Amino acid sequence: MIEFISDLNGQINGFVWGVPMLVLLVGTGILMTILTKLFQITHIGYWMKHTLGSIFTDRHITKHTGADDQSISQFQSLCTALAATIGTGNIVGVATALISGGPGAIFWMWIVAFFGMMTNYSENVLGIYYRRKNAKGEWSGGAMYYLRDGLGSRKGMKQIGAILAALFSVFCLFASFGIGNMSQINSIAGNMNAAFQIPHFVTGVVLMVLAALVILGGIKRIASVTEKLVPLMAILYIVGAFVVCIVHIDQFGAVFSSIFKGAFAMKAVGGGIVGSGVKLAVTWGMKRGVFSNEAGLGSSVMVHSSSNVKEPVRQGMWGIFEVFADTIVVCTLTAFTVLSSGLVDLETGAVISSSEDSALVGEAFATVFGSLGPAFIAIAILLFAFSTVLGWSHYGSKAFEYLFGSNATVIYRIVFIVFILGGATMSLQLAWDLSDTFNGLMAIPNLIGVISLAPIVSKITKNYVDRKIRKKDIAPLLSAFPEIQRMQARALSESD
């Protein structure tokens, strides 16, 4: 049965992640970059100031909402989104990209991230603009809502919008068990067994109990945990990787050269045929880049939409920062750690070490930290992957809520928790293959929604830039729904 599922998944995976899909992903990012006039570059100082900078200067960004308010703070929404994106993709995914696609894969991860910033931005803008409140008083937003209420509001598109929204929710539901559960838990169990000889089953049981304590508490408890866990784990890993890079800084020239030469097939990758090498670099760089930062999947918008923010563009800027932090910072540090440590032949791109996946990163850390290196990586993966499980449990519950109603989400959460045990003991390759497949399937309806609603994103962005940066006295664009527009506009004027 497992072999049949693996073979079928392989066929679907090959179709989903073909050239058209990669073109659609990057093309959407290029389109949104053009329509927003290179917002991620032309306003880099502004969005940095109002994301990373605001954490230290604006108490409203980190201030918790009251007990009667079911929304979460902007900082909590970022941490929960980063919890879901900063996971095994930043360690295992980067190592896999290097092994399968050579150093050139890192360049294509950067390209995906650069344009993915504006895809993620657009998803968040649309998510806030089309969000609604559910029966529990929680904000509900995401691709399913802007497909149904945005695309579906156009003449003759009501049925198409509803069908695409339902398909996205189904794919997201399955993806939450793949990218958001089994592949993460499997990586944790494998590393804990290799580093500390802890049986896979024991790891699965412990994680299942810990996850239940958090997930069953809903979004506010998840956000409360992730806002503490994400900064801690990110800082620890970044500092550790930075130390390794500094020790091997003399190799950085050769590392950059290897990345750019491998990206454009100026030499063979791993001793293979040049044309084949660049195809592998592009494919693996983009696949692992999307797996890591999730731009284009329409996933993180579901937690960003739970924020107490009023301006769609403000939350959109958090989406830019999310991709920047995940890929440009964390993934790049992982890649440079491995490439500078002598485990990869920088002339041919061939991996010299026999280690694979996270073990390769652990070996790179061992060149500086000795036997503590693999143990450090095992703990990093434990924190990264477990936080991803928490974040994706919310995404899956939102998809389940859209399909079956808000009162049914407890059923999803219980099933999700039980699957943690299965993830600890299943085949790693199957877990990753399933994740890639459902990632791609999620992206298709979501990107259709983003592209079709691109003029709306452009209009909202221009409105915000005119008001906030050019200081024009015009009415804000905050929601597609008149009653929410009035409510948010009133709250915005009071806060100003």
C-alpha cells in the first residue's frame, strides 16, 4: 500500500512541480513586484522600520489583546507565521537542495525569496481586505475567502471562485498533515534518535502530549507560545551558524563563486552534465525555497489575518519581512555554514561528506563545535520543527473551519495531534514527497486568486503609499465589506 501511495504521489509530484508550476510561482512574484513598483526595494527602509524596527519602538505591535478580543497582536501573528515557516526546510531542506541541486540551488532560493516577498505581501493584503469574523468572534481570512468573496464577486465567476476556495481548503487540509506535521515530526524523531538514541516512538508520544497542551487551546494559546519560542530558537541558531561562518570566512569568496557558477551551469554540478546540472539547481532551489518560506502557498496569510491590524498594507509588510527572515537570513546562513566547512567541493559542487539531510549541517557545525555540533542541530530541529507543527495546526483548522464550520475545528485538532505519532515512525522520503505534492496543489488555486486580484493589491498599495508616505488626505482602503470598512476606519482614526 505504501509503495502504491509513493508511486502515485511521485507521478502527481512530477506533474505539480514541472516547469509550468515554477514559472507560475516566480511569475506571480514578478507581476506583483512590477504592480507595486518594486515595493520590497523602493520602500525597504520603510517596511524594515515598520516591521523589525517597530518591535522595539511601538508597544502596540507587541501588546496582547484583551481576553474578550479573539484577535492576536501583529508580533504574535508574525511569530506564529515564522513558527510555521522556519522549520526543517531551513536545515534539512537547504541540505537536500545542496546535495541534489548543488551550490547553484541557493541562488535560485534567493530568486524565489526576492519575488516571493511580494507574493507573500499580496496574500496578506488580500487576506486582511477580505477577512470576516466567525461565530466565535475570531478573524477568518485566507485564500479561500479572497477566492470566494474576491474572485467570486466578479461577473460569471461566483461558481469558479467557490470551487477554487473549496479546493484550496482541501489541499491545505492535507498539506497540514504533510508539511505541517509528519515531515516535521519525522525529522525531529530521526535526529533525536541519532543524537541521543531516543526511540522514535518515545519522541512521538512526548511531542503528541506537548502539542495537545498547546493546540487544543486555540490560536491565542498557540500565539502565546510561538511569540516566546520563535525569537529564542531563531537567535540561538543564527548565532551558532554565524560563528561557524566567521571561523570559515576565508572560504566566502569561493562559496559565492560556487553558488553563481552552479546557478548558471558555468561548470558541471557534482560532476554531471552541465544542462542537467542547471535544471537540478533551478528545480531544487525553487522547491526547497517554497517549502521553506511558503510564499505562494497561501498558508501564512491565515494567521496574519488573525491579527488586530487595521491596514492591509501593514500586515503585507510583515509578509515581506517573514520571507526575508526565513530565506535570505536563515537559509543563507545554513547554506554558507555547509559550503564553507569543507564538506562540499566548491569547484565541482559535489558533496564530499557521506552525511545527508540534517546530518550534513550537523557535521558542518562539528567543524567548529566538535561533538556538540550534531547535538546542537538536533535541538535546533526539535524547536524549529515543533514550532512549525503549532503554526500549521492553525492553518489546517482554518481550512477545516471553512469546509465544516467553526464548531467542528476541535475534531480536526484531535486528528492532527494523533497524526504526530504516525509522523515519528513513517518513511522520511514519503513524508517529504507528500509535502511537496500538497504544497504545489495548494499553490495553484491561491496563485490564481492572487493574479486575478492583482489590481486590488495595486490599488490598496497606492492608497497606503499616498496616505502614509506622500501624506495625501484621502480615505483609506481597509476592507471589501462596507460594515468592516466603517468599523476599521473609525478605529484607525481613533488610534491616530
